[in-house]
Amino acid sequence: MLDGNGSAPVQRWATFTQDPATGRHVGVVLDAEGATDARRRATAADAAVDAVVFLGPLRRGRVAVRCFDGDGEVAFSSPLVVGAGAAWGAVHGSGPVTFASQGEPVAVGVDSGVALSVSLRSAPVRCAVPAAHDLAEALQALGWQDRELDPRVPPGLAWAGAWHLVLATGSPSRLGHLDHDAARLRRLLLARTWESVQLVHRAGPRRVEGRAPATSAGGVEQPPAGEAAAAVAGYLRELGAVEPGGRVQLRHRAGQVDLGLPDGDPERVTIVGGAVRATASAPSPRAAAETPVLGAS
């Protein structure tokens, strides 16, 4: 609810985690109808998060949303979707809700049980094979040898809104000891218009450990989030490296994403993100830099 100055309290949510000090931190303002764009920018600039989603009232079965950082309007990416769903569910309880952003409507399911979570569908996942010289450049930038790759999961490209290079290692310890050239990796990503490098280890038929050491936006390593995680899960499903049906869990150091692989929809992935109220002292990497949610309705 806006006060007399057109301001509103910002709820801070840690998304894709159940630990308030980790995950992707976003802000949510409930009942922000009537706020000017200038007020939204100012509110986002003052918040201890990278982006804030402003919710309007429920009308005709949809909740209007606008997303801002201190510079202006940003895309309704999956951390913002999960934050909006969590804040909505904390007030209204479990059930479906559709958010109407500047892009396509995004339908989500909210489970406000013991562990609050929000689910949404990914765009249809597409897969491709990287060129040999691009793969060689990525491995050199990572300081990896061919023998460190998992032969059961060949290198690939996966798309669920943006392209991601997926490299699997057979050794879990390899993910824990990265000594890569981040600038060199980012140059490759920008040259190929890929969004990130996703390093994974298949720890079991339903559990995948991961790291994301480089993104096209630069900055520090990102905790896991929706679209990239969906691309990884869709790629592993395409290879038969994970079992279809049920869920797969992608775990990073600073959070996790649960991913549903429905038998009746072989192209899409269900993204399930936990959320808790965030601690103010632990801002996350830039949530708004992620690809906007596509095809989630």
C-alpha cells in the first residue's frame, strides 16, 4: 500500500533457496497501483536488492506487475517471478496466480506449506552441439582437459530463453576447485551470444551439482535460477542422463532449483523455486540480468 508520499514498503525475498542469506535476492512491493515510474525507480534504487517487482491488484484473474532497478524498467525474470509469487502466497495462501507483465502472462503455482515455493513452466528447451573450436576455447579458459569431461554427458548447448554452454565433469571435486579465466570466458559468451557457462556433475539419477562461473553480464558467480537450470535439466533429459517424470534437483553452493520433467510435455521443464524473507546484509548477484521468462503461461 502506498503512503501519502507515493512510497511503499519493500519486502526482501531470497529466492531459489531456503536460506535467507543465500539465493537470488529481490524486492517485492504489494498493492503498488498508482506509483509513478519515477517513484518505482527511486524505491528500487534505495532497496538493498538489485531489482524490485511492483504488484497491482487482482483484476480479471490476473495481477499486473512492473519490475524496476535504479536505472529503469527491467525484465520479469524468474527470481522476480518467484519473489512475486512468494509474497502473494504469504498473503493469499496456496494456489494458482497469473502475473501480467510487459511481456507474456506468467502463470505460477504457489505452495505456502511448510517450505514456501513457487512453480512455473519454462519455454520449450532446445539443444545443439557447440562448434569444436568454441568448445576448445571454453576448456582452455576453464583450465580443463578433455579427460575431465563426463563421457556419458557430452558438451552441449541448451536454450530455455537463452543459450547456455553445458559442460559435465565426472568428478565432483572438479567443481569445487575452479581456476578459470573469467574475462576470456565472457568474451566467448559475448561473441556467441550465449548467456552462461553451466558446469555440472551428475550426482545421481535425480540430483545434479552445478556451478556457473561466467555469464555474459559479467560480475561474480551466480546462484542458480530458473531459465538456466531449466536449460540444463532439459539438456540432460534429451541425453537420457536423468530420468523423465518426477523431479531433478540442481544444487549450487548458494541455492538450489527443483525441476519437474513431466512425462506429458517432453519439451518444457517445471521450475520450482523456494523462497524465504531475506536478510538485508547479504545482497545477491544481479537478479535482473537474467533472461526474462518466456513461454511460461
